[in-house]
Amino acid sequence: MTNPQKLSELINEIDATMRMAFAGKTFWIKAEITDVKKQPDKRWCFLKFIEKNGNIITAEMKAVFWANTYSAIENFETNTQQIFASGLEITCCVRVRFHKRYGLDLEVLDIDYAYAIGKLELERKQTLEKLVRENPSIQLLSSGNYSTINNRTQLPLVIQNIALITAPNSDGQRDFYTVIEKNKYGYAFSITPFLTTIQGDNSSRLILQQLQLIQSSKQQFDLVAIVRGGGSDIDFKSFNDYNLAQAIALFPVPIFTGIGHDRNTSISDLMARQHKTPTEVATYILDNNMNFEQDLESLRDRFFDVVDDLIESAKSNLVHYKQRIKNLSPQTILQKGFAIVMQNNKIITNPEDIELNSEIQTLLRKQIIHSTVTKKTNDEK
Amino acid sequence: MKSKLTYQKAYNELAKLVEEIEDETMQLDTLAEKIKQANELIKYCEKKLRSIENETNELKGE
């Protein structure tokens, strides 16, 4: 071994070779990202690109976003509505860099969102197809909506016992409680919270666990509300998970989702009854109960209108009969100048009963006339 | 206590009472009884809408 080189001499040589090969060149690559470390305050992001064959990593390289391209991450998140995090496959434009101290890495210059969106949409389509294929109770309707056991289950007339799946101390939880508890109708509710992380990699499994807890609970619930709020427009991934969507579709208690999104509908939303925000879920529940009370009131009004009518008509019938009875009473007849003929304290209606020379009494308005019958003739009228 | 009344049952019974009373063959002598029943059903629903205590007490008692 003669005249060993200094490290810097070798590195200089590598540096020169790398420059020669890669200076000024950019490359579009497709790779999975991992070990993503974002530093939003400095607007840097360190990560690794990997490629796998099965579970074996076959290629790996460090990479970095600097401040001038950090906005690519933000745009990616806004456009694809998913968090730029480990596990994603992205297509991006990179430059090869060699640093004499820090070695080889790739500087990311741009991300192709269209690729990511296309991939997400494909995954979504495949998940939906699988749900319909493997669960006969899930049907795709001509409207593009899905009919499931869950969203076919009739809502109770009144919703009072609610299982609330949400993240602890979240805006969603707060919004939901605010609307429910401050309702102007004075309706009472029993809300049982089932708290869990509702965002991030594991969350679909955690939400699923909460659903299982609700199902095995002794308490009877009218409704399950899954709410998430507070501006987070990204990370929809967990709600597009096959297992969670399937569990929701088959769940026996009606589920309302309010996971805070205007533009997009997750697969979980499609399997349940979708509302946009936690506030809208709570408002719908109040309206539902108010509708019941209004129906009840209209039944009550109908009932008592009939009662009033019945009493009124009974009263007027009574007046009518009273008048008829009065018209027919002997007193009325006598007033009008008619007379009643009696013999031996009996009213005589058949003139044949009266014999000649017998005594009869004739009742007039105020007096009784006593007379003896001297002659009987037929009325020729 | 009395058999478990639900909103659905109460509503159905009230609807039935309305139909009965709207039927012209309604006998007046049963009217008072029907009014009493209707009032009880309405009171039940109105009270239940605004108080959850009954429910939890019943649960605790069981």
C-alpha cells in the first residue's frame, strides 16, 4: 500500500464524476416515500425514496425538499386531499446531488399531483367495486349513490340516545355538543362519547374498534355519529378503507357522518348517511325531533278539532230536539187553540169510544169544560 | 310499571284515536275516555322529548 490518498481527494474525484454525469440534469421518478420529516417552520422536508419487491426494499435513497420547492408538498396535500406522509407512492422530478460531507441524495423539485390523484381515484373505484362484489347487501344505485343495510335502516322517530365517535377535545366534538346542548327547543339528549384518533394511518382500524364497542354495548343507541371537524381538509385515507366502509355498510344502527369536507365524499360517507360537518349532523338530529313534535301537534290539533266539532254538534242536536219536543207538547198544542178530550181521566183519541149522554171533559188553554154528549155526527170534510 | 311505551307506539295510538274519533259512528259516551287517552299520549311524548332522566333512572333500576 503506497501513498494513500486523502479522503478529500477521493471525495473530490467522486464529486467531479457526479457533476460530470448529473450536473444540470433532472429526472422524473416514481417511488414510495418513507421517513418523512417535515419542518414547516423552516420549510424543509427530509425523506427517503424506496422501492420494494414484496416486503424487501430493493432500492433506497435520501431526498430533500428545500424552501423553494416546499410549496409542492402543500399543493400536493391540497390537490389530492391526503397528507404527504410515509407509505405514499408519488411521481416527482428530482436532481441528483452530491455533498462532500453529507453524501448522495435527491433534491425534489416538483411533484406530479395528477398521478397521485389518478392513483387515488383508481384505488377508490376498486374499493367500491369490491364492496359491491363481496357484499350482496351493498348496491350501486342508478343515481350513483349506494344503498346499504345501514342507510336503508329507518331512522327512529326521535333521536335521543347518540353514540358519538370523534377525536378527544376536537373541534368536531365541541361543535357537535354546542349545537345539541344549546338547542332552543329544550330537547334532552344522552350522548355517549367513543373517543379515538380519527386521522392518520391507523385510524380506520381504531374507528372500526369503536363501532364494535358500540355494537357490544348494553346501551341501546338511536344513532351513531362519526364527526371530525376543524378545517382539516386532508387525510381522507382512513375513511376510504375497505374494512371500515364495509363495517359501516353492515352496521345495524343508523350512522351519520360529518367528517368536515365540502368537496369530496369518502367511501364511508357513501355507506352511511352523509352530512358535511359535525354542526350539520347535530342540526339534522334537532330537526328530526322537531318534525316529530310538529307531527304530534298536528295530530293533537286534528283530534281536538274533531272533539270540538262533536261537542258542538251534540249541543246543537240537543237544542233541536228540545225545540221539537216543545212543539209537540200538549201545552204548545193548547196554546194554539186545540183542545184535548178526556173521559174518565183518559185522553180520547177514538170518537167511537164516546157514547151518547156520557160526560166528557174538554181541556182548553186554562180551563176544563165539562159537558154531556147530546149528538154525534160525522165530519164531512 | 305500565308496558313500555315508545314514541312510535304513542304516535300510532294517537293516530288511531284520531281516526276513531273522525269516524262518524263515534259514540259520545266514550269520548271522555278517548280525550283522556289522547292527552296522556301527548303528555308522554312531550315529556320524554325534554327529559332523559326517566330513561337513565329506568336503566339504573333494572
